Amino acid sequence: MSIIERAVSKARREDQAAVEDAEGLIHQPVEHDVAGPERDAVPASLASAAAGDGAPDVDAVPAASGVELAKAGGQPLLRVEDLRCAFDVSKPFLNRLLERAPRRWLKAVDGVSFDITRGETFALVGESGCGKSTVARLIVGLYEPSAGRIVFDGHDLALVTRAAERQKLRRRFQMIFQDPYASLNPRWRVERIIAEPIRVFGLETEQAAIRARVAELLTQVGLSPADGAKYPHEFSGGQRQRICIARALANRPEFLVCDEPTSALDVSVQAQILNLMRDLQDALGLTYLFISHDLAVVRHMANEVGVMYLGRIVEIAASRTLFERPRHPYTRMLLATIPSLEMRGQREDLVRGEVPNPITPPPGCSFHPRCPLADARCRSEAPALRPLDGGQRVACHAVEEGREGEWDGAAVVQEVVR
């Protein structure tokens, strides 16, 4: 064997060892409190191959059971447990071989857990790059999770392996994307765009019935049935987002994942779209996962809010509680950025520093380089999400130890006098 062949063989063995080490860090067993078989957290593709004929029957639990369980304090409509997703951002194999560089992993989502009650809105907020949109794509199946469970109405999505059952389950939730123009096929007329889910899921077979359903959906979102003959470029941004909402409603879903649905729109149009979404939720009993970086929008829409930072949730609370009494230092700093007409003489907690590199995150609490309350424990030990009085859950050593009032005035607090 030549020197090059031996070097390549050695590099491949090192790569394999690095992958196994990374998987060992990412794939951790999860303790479950949802009825159903316990299993180690593995990628959905592997779980599907292993499940075989033992996959659960989607029709075994009727849709109404979710309402009954929610009323009885049982399982929510959606439960996310210790969800993780890591992306391989290593250089190509030959570059790593020549440079003797190790493989690199970006943990976009690192142990995220939350519940969403039927008929309510759960919002995920945070700075750009915190992983909130990745969570949305993991839930709808656009990405494969590295570990964790996504349980929809009692069904672990990774264990539903038969195509027919998976399609029945997938029909019950849809996604509204951030950019309405990029998510619409510019070569299709609006009627065909909205009718596509109806045909795919086989909800209607007669062409007349499909056209009637499309006309009904267009009217429902505030457009005219005649708009079905137009192309997406003939509409404004707000109208295109209404088309996206109509398409999402075409297969009569129960759950909508809304990935910053108003961020690309003007403020006046944002209000119209948000009011439309609230009206549809009341009329159809929809459940929303609402992704946004606009805290004012979240306050208007959400029943419960989760704050994400560098792939982890640092605080979860009811919307009113979170905005009136935030506990985590990062949440308090985020809320301080909301403009107010009554800022005179009030303290302003400014966010300092930049978000760390997610490929090489800091040890301990990932927020400690920017936190005014950080101490030695914060720099060495990652905090767990712990329940507090009032239903809040916070991942912060300072809050746990009662140090949340100790702010470094010279660094982050300014007296604002206007």
C-alpha cells in the first residue's frame, strides 16, 4: 500500500471516529412522558427503517381526542421533546486530508422542548440565527432531526412509517413561509397553486368541486374568486401572503407553522394579515406555531412565548407574563429594545456584544459572554430549563440563585432621559 493510500485510509478512519463521536454527543436518550413506546433518540430516517410493521395506526386516535385530552390536562396537540439538529459544516474530504482539519458541526437546535395546546398560538422569538426557523422546518419534515421526538396528537412522527398513514397525518398541518413570492410558483396561476394540495391529498376529485373550493378559499382570505386566473406577480406582497394562507388552508389543516409570515410586509399590511390569521384561528379552531423576531407582533398573536438563544430555549412563559415580568437576562434585554412613548427616566437594559459562533459555542451557559450576571458557574455549567412560580420556565443560574436583580450598571444599564 502506498503512502497516499495509507494516509487516505487513516483519514477515513479518523472521519468515521469523528462522526461517531459527534453522534454520541447529539444522540442522547430522552425520557418520555407521552404514552407510547420509549426509544432512544435517533434520526427519523433510521427510526422509520427500524419501526417496520410496528408503526402506529394514525386512525387509531381520532382527531377529537386531542381536544378531550387538552381539556382534561392531558397531552397537547404538539409536543416537542429534546429536539436536536446538527449540520456538518466541514470542509471537503480532500481538503481535510491535506490540512489535517477535523470535522466541524453546527448545532442549530440543541435540546429544544415545548408543548402547544390545541387552539392556541405558541411563539418562538430570538435574534437571527438562533434556530427558530430550523425548529419550524424540523416539525414539518423539511429537515431530519438528529435526535429528539416530535409528537403530533399522540403520534411520534418518526414512528409513522407507512406512506398512507404518514400522508393522513401530514395533511393535518401546513406551513406559511416568510417570503410569499419565493414560495409561489411564478409559472402557475393562483387557482392551480391553491388546488395543488387538494389534488395531492385527494380531498376532491371532480374539477367543479375543486374550483368551488378554491373560490371559497380565496373569498375566505379576502380575495376575489376571479383572482384565481391571475399569476403571483400580478399581486402585491400582502395579497401574495393571502394566497399562501389560502394554499395552507386548502387541505383543512388543524396546525399551521408560520415562519415569520409578516416580516417581508409593510407595517400597515402586517396588521391586516395578523388580523386575518386571528380571525381564521377563531373561525376554524387552528393552532399556530408562530416564528418571529418582532416582539410587538408576538405580543399581539401569542398565548405562550418561548425565547431562543443559540439553539436553546432560555425562557418559556405565558405571553402576558413574559412581557410584564421577564426573568431571563436575555429576555429582559430583548424587551428593552421595544420602542416606548414613556421611556423618560426609565432604565434601559441594552444588549451588548455579538452572538457567539454556533460552531464553537462558549462552555457553560451560551449567553454568559454577553450577560451582566455571569459568574464562574455560568461559565462552566449549562443551566437547565427549570419551572418557577407563575408557570414560567427559565434556564438561568442567576435567576435560580436569586441574583437576577444584580445588574452591572456600567456595562448594560443606562439612564435614559429624553
